[in-house]
Amino acid sequence: MKNANIKIGVLFSAFALLLILYIIPDHIYVIEQQIISSAFFVKIIAYGLLILGVLLILLSKFTTTKDVVTNSKNENYFRIFLTASISLMYFFLMSRIGYLFPTLIAFSLYLRVFGEKNIWIIALFSLVGTGTIYYVFTSLFYVRLP
């Protein structure tokens, strides 16, 4: 597990450096010099990915590994099936009844599928996540959500 974390951290960092040094400057065209331009969010993602990659490498170097209980292949395939089913349900519901209600349901189901059992945590993260996404897209980006 420790070697896998180092490899993933190196991969994340290498991809982030590729974005920062080559892809963003040469392939994302900025029409006007503004603070928030077409390259702004790509830069945020790239720098965040670089920071997380380096943190993953450092944490795997300085922490000890514990015995990790792994899921069976059948359980992993079932989670993949559930995730795909939730995504299809989300796509179907969002196109018919709008953004808020289907996003709350999908967010809650995703949290449950990936292991969260506390109903209050699921409710809190679903409400805050859905509300934050709604606010960012409607108020900051001026994008109408269905």
C-alpha cells in the first residue's frame, strides 16, 4: 500500500507539472487578461493536484502502514454498478425535475455507497454540497441550472 501511494503521488505530481508547464500556457487561450479567465480553474486544479501529490508522497514516507481490510472483487463490482445506476438515475431525474432534488438524492446515495453510515453527516454534506454548487454556478458563473 505504501508503494502504491508513492506511485500515485508521483503520477499526480507529474500530471500537475505537465499541466502547469506545458498544457496551460500553450493550449489554453486567454482572450482578455482577467483574474478569472479560461485558464484560472485549470490552474487551481493543477496546483491542487500538485499539492495533493506531494502530500501523498510525504505522508506515505512518514507514516506507518497498518493492516488494511480490502473489499472483495464482488463488493467492488457492486459499488461500481451502484455508482453507475445512481448516475443514470441522476441524469434522468435532473432533466425532468431540475437540479436541487435529484442532486440531494444522488449526493446522499453516493456518500452511502462509499461507506458513510452516519445519517447526520450524509444530510449535512448533501445539503452543504448541493447548496454550494448551486450558489457557485448561479451567482459566480451566472450559469442557469435546470
